[in-house]
Amino acid sequence: MTDAPLVLVRRDRDVVTVSINNPARLNCLSTPVMHAFIDAVAGLQHDPDLADLDPAKVRTFITLVHRMSQTLRDLPVPTIARVNGFCLGAGLEVMAACDLHIASDNAVFGMPEVKIGLPSVVEAALLPQLIGWGRAKLLLYTAMSIDARRALDWGLVEQVVPQSDLDRALVEWLDAIVESGPRAIRLQKELIREWEAMPVNDAIQAGVRSIVRAYETDEPRRRVAEAIMRLQARKP
């Protein structure tokens, strides 16, 4: 009898769902889980405890956390974090690396590292751009946990729904993305990544370059024509 895979990959039409499958350990990000996750997500482009670690091992471990997050950021299509239950420490960092974030109303978020004598590092650096410096400092200095409603109020997640509605709400987002122009979606994610590191004037010029690239294919013309036809069909 073989062990269940630590990461599940499910394909449904144009959507790929990558899920951590380690319920016995509350889906904690162990080294094998992170390796499996990195391999699973990186492969899409082509089709434990910290207290026990010495300085050399901790560098390896935390680098894996970063690689896991960076793999999501580097994926050329949007990624959505689906949060159900606890999302703490490295789990929250991986969530922050996703483009969009949806949570059930029983979700709990926090960065508890300082309580065990460690700073929060790597993708914790993404938190200020999501929730602002003051709230990020509050999480990092106090190790406090916040519930889903506060996470929504702070901008850590974009939507909170009852647990029973989580998958339905996620599918609504997925359908909206899949129905959009596939090249446009890729260009948009690439542009957003550029915006993150640019002053406003440079970001505007990057946008000009991006929209010019969009017209290198017939996708804009074709989809505009289709949209006009749909509107004409709805006219009384």
C-alpha cells in the first residue's frame, strides 16, 4: 500500500488546482511537502520543526519556503490561495505569494515565529503591500492571530464566505479568469509584477509597452468583435 501524495494536482478544463495533502500534520510545510509543491507548480510551466534545525539546515529550510512562494509568483498565470482553517507562518507567506486570496469564515491567520525565538522572513516581506506597514508590524511583533473577517477588513484576503460556499465562490473567480483572453491574463500578471518594483511613471510606461504587445496577436480584435456581437444580440 503506497502513501498518499503530499501534494495533489487536479486539472479541470483550463484550471489546475494544487493542494497540500498532509491532514495528519494540519498541512504544515515540512521539507518534503515544500519539495513536492515546488515540483508540482514548476512543472506547470512545461504543460520538521524549525527548532530542530542548525544554522546550515535552517538556511536550506527557509530557502525552500522562499522557492515555494517564488514559484507561485513566477508562474505566468494567476494563482488563487484557497484558505480553510489555519494559515500560519510559512503557510501565510505562501498564501501572500498568490495573486488572489479567498477564505472560509473559519480561517485563522498569523505569524507566530517570534514566539519561538525567530523573526518572520522571506515572503513575510510581501505583507506590507497587502495590509500596510502598521498592520504587518502588529502581526510580526505580537504574533497575534486574526480571524477571517479581520483579514478581509485589512485586505489580507479579498473574499470571505461560509465554509460550505468556499468552493462555489472559488469557481466563480476561476470562471471569470478562464473566460478572459489567455494572452491578456498572462500579460496582466507580468505587468503587475513589474508594477510592484516601479515608480508610478515607470509603471505607466510599462503598461504602454504591455498593451502594444497585446496587439501582436489577434486576441484583442477578435474578442472586441465578439463582445460587440453579444451586446448587439442583447439590444431590445
